[in-house]
Amino acid sequence: MTTINQAAIATLFTEARTHNVWQDREVSEETLRELYSLMHYGPTSMNCQPTRIIFLTTDAAKERLKPALLPGNQEKTMKAPVVAVLGFDTEFYEHLPRMFAHNKDAKSLFEGKPDFIHSTAFRNSSIQGGYLILAARALGLDAGPMSGFNNAAVDEEFFPDGKVKSNFLCNLGYGDASALFPRGDRFSFDEVCTVL
């Protein structure tokens, strides 16, 4: 693997920000497809890929989400060009014969083990959500991930069969940099890391 240049590092990490105010610019379905085509290469355990995404791109679709949002998240979400509802498939293991084909016993590791299924699906969908944010930034989009919503209400509205459970939401679009808050502090390496 090669090291990416400083401009790419800035785009993905050091200069990227979480946005709450959005420019009135459309995000095309083609861009969303390209975003997914990037994020889906990121690793997950046993290549399980549990994330399921619903991209809300119309006012009507976003209105369906609005009652589940905490009040402080409603306006910014309604004004975002796209809201990604990220969920995790609790039956992801059914696809392991295809996705993890070299291990013929992979599916059986999960069958009848709801806690193991949930922890694996939730963890890996969270990881995939991180890939979504980085893929969005790589394509020139800004992201506003959030967890301030009623999961049960989102599940009932968007995943009514009960197989998929919501993880988090991520607003996507072109952020208004003039409305950014000052960047919050970050822990230093020595505060949170240990090398053994």
C-alpha cells in the first residue's frame, strides 16, 4: 500500500468537519452509488457486511423521519440534501456462504445465538458507517452523523419487517463552512493510548 498525500489526509481527517448547515445543492443518485461503491470495500469481520442503508432524498421521505428525531436534530436534518438511515441486518449470517465462501461453517457460528448476532451486526455496521463518512468526504461531500433519534420509531417506519435495526443517521451534502462551530478538543495520544 502507498501513503496518501497530505491533501488527501486533510480531506478525510484533519480539515474535515461535522456539518449542521447545508448549501442548497442536490446530491445525485449517481454520487450515492459511487459513495457505496467506495465504502463497501472496507473490511468487516468475516466479510459480513451487515449495513443496510436507506437514502432519504425527498422532502416527503425526510418528513417520515422527522417525528423520530430529537428536536435539536430536526431542522438540520430536514434541510440536508440526503439523510442516510444506517441499519444492520440481523440475518446477515444468511449471506455468509456467499460473502465468506472459503469457510463453509461460517453461517452455523451464528445460528441460534441472538447476542452474538446483535453484537457482530452492530459493531460491523458501525465500522461500515465510518467508511461511509470517509467515502463521502473523498467524493467532496460533507457528513453530519448523529444518534439523537428514537430507534424504535425509525425501525417501525423504515424497517417494519423487524429484520433490520437502525444504528445511526448521517446527513450528507455540501456543508456551509461559514456556519461551523469551532472544532472541539481532542484527546492526546498519551491521554487515551497505551503501548505495551
